[in-house]
Amino acid sequence: EVQLVETGGGLIQPGGSLSLSCAASGFTVSSNYMNWVRQAPGKGLEWVSVIYGGASTYYADSVKGRFTISRDDSQNTLYLQMNSLRAEDTAVYYCARDYGGVGQLDYWGQGTLVTVSS
Amino acid sequence: QSALTQPASVSGSPGQSISISCTGTSSDVGGYNYVSWYQQNPGKAPKLIIYGVTNRPSGVSHRFSGSKSGNTASLAISGLQAEDEAHYYCNSYTTSGTLVFGGGTKLTVL
């Protein structure tokens, strides 16, 4: 059974850093396109980042230079390192598998809430 | 990376059919047949219901269908049921190698 479990969310002050994890089971992270998608409270979905292949990465303009996506193949786990956090980064962060690498997000985690506030 | 445009809300009565549009540009929706649709219930993760413009994953009702014309994709739901009441989001692959989502549409079953 495919499962994605995010951890690491919490309350952080503006300018701070936080690292999210997404533990996968039932498939191999390194063989798939893995994404982070976020959803601000009461708002829509926003794509954040993707990692695939030999660790190629892309980022949304809103997080470029501040967030870093990575993975640990031995742990079958996806990560999102978030630095210089802003109030507008407050959201539920989901990890999701993209089957085929063209936006077909077929498996999602339950999400983890990140709140940036003083 | 502008969001795709969706109507904020649509509504219909049980048994009726509705359609939700998703408008982008030639750099995303119009450039590829890589539009997907998601259903999201309150407090839950999104669920994939259409991929590759017209394809349904296993287990998704045949009442859901997708199409595309130019820069606009559409999700149609026939035979509306109370359980269809949810938020619906489209996304598309882009020429930049990124993904972009629509702003979301709240479907109300009257």
C-alpha cells in the first residue's frame, strides 16, 4: 500500500527555518517525481517544488532561493528545508507523488501545518 | 507562474450536470495535454479524479469527465450527487518544467 506521511510542521517566527519530512512507503521515492504543494488557510493549492531523476529540482518563484527540496534514498524520504520564512508561507504542506512527471499527482500525504508568526 | 483561472463557485441540483472551466495560456494548458483535476473535501488531502485531460484513475466515477479546447480545460460532472459537493482544482504542466494550479472552484449541490 502506498503511503506518504509528512512531519515537521509547527509554529516558527518570521525569518526562522524549518525542515519538513515526507516518509514514503509502497514505492521508491528516487524513481518518481516528488512534489511539495501547499495550501494557505482557506485558500487554494499552490505548487512549491519538485525533485526527480538524479536530483533535478524546480521551485515556484515564491520560494526560490529560500526553500530547498531534497531526498534521502536510503530512508525513502523527501525533505523540504525552509529558510527565511515569512507570514505568507503559513500553510498546510503536502508531499505528493507525480506519476510521469507531468502533474498527475496520484498519491498525497495528509499534510503538515506550518505557521509563521511572532 | 500565474495561477490558472477557475470560477470561484458553481452549483447544481441533484441529477443535473455541471461544468468547471480552467483557463491558462499556451505555456501551460494550451501547450500540453497534461491537465489534471482534483477533488478536495474539507480537512482532507486532494484526490486525483482526472489526468492527462481526459483520463480517469481506477475507482473514479464515470460521472466525471474532462476535456480541453485551446487554452481552456473543463471538468464535467453528470448526475450530480450530494457527495460531489467539494472544492475542485485543476493543474497543468508548464513549459518551464513546473506545475501550476487553478484557484479552485467550490461546488455546491443544492
